[in-house]
Amino acid sequence: FMMTAGSESGMNLIDVANTYKKIMGNVPELIAIYYTSRMLRHLESLHEDGKVLHCDVKPDNWVLTSSQARNAVGGCDLMIVDFGRAIDLEKVTRQGEDPLRTLFKGSIAAEDMECGTMREGLPWGVDLDYFGLCASAFILLFGSHMEVVRDKSTGNWRLNKILRRYWQKDLWQSLFHSLLNFDLGSERNCLRDLRVAFDEYIDEDRSREIATHLNQLFTHLPKRR
């Protein structure tokens, strides 16, 4: 999985959102979909292969990098950095138990980055990283910090903003609903299922369009932070 080595510029998703604000107002949805697919892939790998909980997933900890991965459009990719709060789940999980079902108590996140269970004083686990992924996707879509509210009718956590009608609402609604409301009763492989859905949307024609957008982005993005 992508960790901290190999970032040429140090530019992150906040820089991406700010650069697009200057050149065209908003991040193209295809770019948001592409970078979200990369975040899903890397977080899935970190959890499933590394058995590591990052505990500080946020837009400025997703750094732009290059990659030789077959599915990295134009060699453009992301990596997750800053493992200062990370937890090696295998070191704290009892033998025979699933590390990804390990739960913790207390708050270790900034108030606005607390997942739903943490806000309610309940045990939390991978849902903290899932919340951070949602916040990272949100800044690409809206160009601002994510705020969530508890829906009075359903009890579910939801965005405090409405998705635009011309966006791929099925993709985004599935992402935000699944990850903001993840608990021990949720589908264990939800990250994989979401990643597959995002990857399937990025067909050959859309990949070419993404590559065009990325070329435009890197023309305007500072070379180094």
C-alpha cells in the first residue's frame, strides 16, 4: 500500500481543490471520482493487507504522487501520509479475532473530524478512517470542509449539503451513506464494493477525459509545496 515515500511535490487534495477554484471554479466530477477511487483502493489495502488503522485520514494527508500501477490514469496517483496516530491492529487484537473489527474508546480526532460513533461516545474502529475518506472526497466535490448531521427521520448520518442533480448521485450516495454509517453490523467488504463501483465507472473513454483534466491540473498546480 502507498505510504509516505515517493511524493515529488508534497501537493495534496486541498491544493487540488484550491487550484481548480482558480482556473475553473470547481473540481471536475470525473477528477473527484478518480481520486476517490484511488483513496478507496489505498485505504482498502492499508486495512486489509497492512492491518493498520491510520486514524488521521483527511484531505491534506492525501498527497499527489506518480505510480506505475496499471489502473493509475496517466501515472497519477495518491498516497496517504502522516502515520503519527496510526494503530497496528494486529498488535492490539486478540488471537483469532478479526483485526478490522477491533474497537477503541475515547476521542483522538479533532472535533470536526470525529466519526459518528466517536461523537456519541461509543467505541469506534475503521469507521474513523472511513469518515476521513468521506471528508477527503467531499472537499473535491464541494471545495469546502465536510459537515454532517443526524437525520431525524432515519437516525442516519448524512451530509449537510445536497449533491448536485447532474452528478453521479448513485455513486456518491452509496459512498457517503455506507461510510458515514458504518458499524459492526455493516458489510465488512464495503470499501472493496465501493472501490469496484467507482473503478467500473471509469471506463476507457472516461479515462481519456480524466487524463485531459489531469494534464490541465498539473499545468496550473505549483511544482512543489
